Amino acid sequence: MGFSSSLPQLVWDTKGLVVVVLVLVSHGTVLFLQVVRGVVESLKIITRQASLRVAEYAFHYAKANGRERVSAIHKANIMRKTDGLFLKCCREVAEKYPEITYEEVIIDNCCMTLVKNPGTFDVLVMPNLYGDIISDLCAGLIGGLGLTPSCNIGEGGICLAEAVHGSAPDISGKNLANPTALMLSAVMMLRHLQFNDQADRIHNAILQTIAEGKYRTADLGGKSSTSDYTKAVCDHI
Amino acid sequence: DTTRESPSSEWWRGDMALRRLLQGIVLPRTTGRHVGASFSTEAGETIRATLFPGDGIGPEIAESVKQVFNVAGVPIEWEEHYVGTEVDPRTESFLTWESLESVRRNKVGLKGPMATPIGKGHRSLNLTLRKELGLYANVRPCNSLPGYKTRYDDVNLVTIRENTEGEYSGLEHQVVRGVVESLKIITRQASLRVAEYAFHYAKANGRERVSAIHKANIMRKTDGLFLKCCREVAEKYPEITYEEVIIDNCCMTLVKNPGTFDVLVMPNLYGDIISDLCAGLIGGLGLTPSCNIGEGGICLAEAVHGSAPDISGKNLANPTALMLSAVMMLRHLQFNDQADRIHNAILQTIAEGKYRTADLGGKSSTSDYTKAVCDHI
């Protein structure tokens, strides 16, 4: 899946300097160089291929789900070539979807707007690090990882939905856990499979159960067990 | 970028830039010995401070600060400098050599918003200030303002951002067509320096906890080195609690429960993101103070909002950010009495809600708001 290239091998044999060797580059891998003692580098790699791929998915998703706007999050004013390439790719894809509004938002402005007025955002597409930060920030806005669905898209149309919270060993086996995140992720999987009818019914059942407030697990401030909450969702379907 | 350059020439250029950077690092350099420089003054002695009113609303809000300082009896004499209309070849910027020398000499300054000049052949104003004055740490205290409601009521934290290296080292190159790299550089020297300042600041301001924000689980060597340096400094301050928080957890906690944080110290990129995030928590850049710490004990306080040309000259601007930044400058100079009085006057004025500028939902003009603050002193 990676793009590989080799970079020249640099060897300095002067006292105080350490050998620098670069071998393989594949997208998403971070390489570490120790150039001199006390100076470390990390490589951020952006490729046209990967940027186009995620931009294509973002616009496809927006269109398939009736979303109106895609915002590319970046710091291209500082990282002109790397984030600049990412933006360039997003723009190319945007041209193929004239019905969807495309905008570019600098990462720090984005965070500030998210905490002041998150309702202004629709679909956000981002490179890896910003995505890590923003996706967890947004999970926090709605209540945390225990409520946040997630899915991973792979080559060849693979969709792996996942709950992004931890395994919570302290409450494991005690019928206390909140299954919402996994349920909502499963709903994402259904939508991917275009079982939209069942997806909507399950999704609405979950939303209603939480909204009514009668059956809530401990992490949401309630007293229900996992099985009670699940039964409530089932009853709502 | 479609011109096909030979990969080795691109790499070499990047390498040359890296060598220049390293030359700057490896040469002996004074560390922040004057981190806690005390400006002791005898009664009646004034301190000279550089003032950059800036562009757009800058001159108006700078005027507000001067008024407030007069009323509070702050013994400061301002040296005003403006951004020039021509590039000064000595600085490669619209900021003149004299302006920079003024800050170097006075060691303390206040800067309003500066509009970015268009065109090439010169360095950006912020970059010029940062490089020429050796500004290595950006400090932003974020406190929920009583009476100005946001979603968060209990924000009381300080972000301290390393401002010289990290992801913003400016070293990017194309490897082959369609593959671009950017170098993130972390050095022991810069990390120690900002960590030293963070703990010094925490101790000097009675803060109890310093949290280092990182992604060292992924970026083991770079963020790992940053953390290592923070730990070394932490050992010298056993009375201050030290913890390490991963950046994504940090952001999530900040939007769920920001009151849990105290002092945050971070490398450049995370600092950029987190400091603006925290500004958003308390109401935005119009209310957020900021100051930059430079080598040799330089403190350049600045308003981090824009120059707002659309309301410039109309007596509508909100001077709070510049005023609070000026308060930071006073604390750095250890004029704590006047700093407290001005700070409380600002908080009271906003809390009472009678005099608020348009951006806070009120109707007052800049001058009315300023007068209200003066009256409260």
C-alpha cells in the first residue's frame, strides 16, 4: 500500500556527529533521524496519491450522505509544500463536485471555531496529525469517546467500523458498559452497505433512548445496566 | 509544483538549509539566564518600553493602554515605533533596525496587530521579530472572564509554546514528483529553554501543575526528546506537579473539562493549535493576552488578534486583549501592584456589563470602555 523511494545515504564520520541513514519511505510512516546529539528530526510526508485518495473519499461521502460542505484543514501558510500539496489535491477533487461547497480552514482557526461555534462545520478532511487532534476534539464536544462512532475505509472498498474507546478492564464483565459507540459504529457499517432503512431505525432508536433519559448507563450519569439499555434500544426499534 | 527537479538537488538544498540551522544551534549561545530578570526601580525612576501600535485598530487600542497606564500611575515611558513603508535592508523587513534595537535595549515592549505586507523580497514581520529578538516562548494565560459567558466557566490555564523550531522549521522539499516532505526538528537546547521558562513561570505565578503536551507514543524521538527535557527541568521544581498528556487527549479534555489544566508547555505546532483553542474557550482572540519571551530576558507582549481594517478609526475596537497583554508586561517588570489594579479594573468593567464593545455584544465605543476601566482603577 505504501509508496516507496529511497533517499541518499548520508554518512558523516566526524566526531560528535552520528550516522544518518534513510532507507525506505512509505506514506504514513514517520522516519526518525538523529543528526547530532541533542538534535532530532522527524519527517512528515505528504503524497499526491494519498491526499487525492482521502479527498476523493471525503467528497464521495459528502455527496452520498447529503452533506453540503467540505472543509480542508491545514497549515499551508507555514508548511507550504506539504500541506500545500494536500490542499492542491483537495481542490482538484472539489472541482469534480461543483454542488458541494469547498473551503480551506487553517488548523488553529478551525480549533477556535470548533470550541466557539461548532455548528458551522460540516465535513472536515485533514492530513494525519491534524485529523488525530481534531477527531478527538470533536468527540469531546459531543461527550467523549464512549459516544463516538468511527469507521476506517480501506483500499478495495473495505469498511472497518470501530469503537474508539478503551477496553475498560475495570468494568469488564459487570454489565455496566455503554454500548453506544459500538452501536453507532455498526450503524455506519450498515450505511456503508446501503442498508439505510435498518440503519435509520437503529440510529433513531438509540437517539430516542438517550434523549428520553430513562435508561442510561453509568458513564452518562444513569443507573442502567448494559442489558437494560440494550433492551430499551431494541424496544424503540 | 510540476517542474521536475532532480531529487538529489532538492535534498541538497534542504540539507544546506539544515546545515545553516545546525550552525545556529551548535554555536555557543547564552541560554535564558535572564529568565527572571528583575527590573528593580527606585521610586520615581521610569522604565522605557518599546511600543508598536501597529496597523488598523492598533493605534486606537494603544492609546487606550496609554490612558489606563497614566491613570494607574505606571512609571513607563514609551518609545513608539511603526512599521515602515520600505524594506530596511539591514533587517530584510519593513521593521527597521532602530525598532529592533529599541526592544533589545529596553528589553520590554508591547505590540499591537500588524497587517502583513504583500509582496516578496522581505521577511514577514512576525518572523523578523522572532528571529531578531530570539523570541523562544509564547505565553498566553486564558481565564474565563466573569460576566462574559462562553460554554466554559472555569478556564484558568496558561499555554506556553515553544516558538522557534518543531514543525515550523521551514525545511520542506520535494522528493520526487508527488511526494513532499517537511522536517520537524526538536533540539535539546530549545526544549530545555522553553521548559525552564514554563517551570519558572509556574513558580513565579503560584501555579501548581505543569503539563507537557506531546505525541511521543508516535513521534518517539522528537516528542520524546522534548519530554526528556521537560522531565529534567521538572526535577528541579519538586514542589510543582509535572505530568505528560497526549495532544489528542488534551484537546478532548480541554473541550470537556478545561478547568483541570493549569500550565501547558508544548512544542511549536501543538502550541499553535492549543493556544488558539484555549483562546476560543474564553471568547476569542479579542480577549486573549499574549507575550513572547526572548533571549536575554526580553518580553514582548502583544495582542494576537488582527488589525481589523474594517472598523479601524471608528472608535469601535475592543482594547481588552492589548490591555491584558500590557498587564502581562507589567507583571514581567514586577509592577505587580499596578498590574493587579488594572487587571481587576478590566475584569470589573466586563463583569458589570454596562460598558462593552460591539464584539462582546455591547454598544460602547473604545473610548467609553477605556474610560470605564480607568474609573475602576
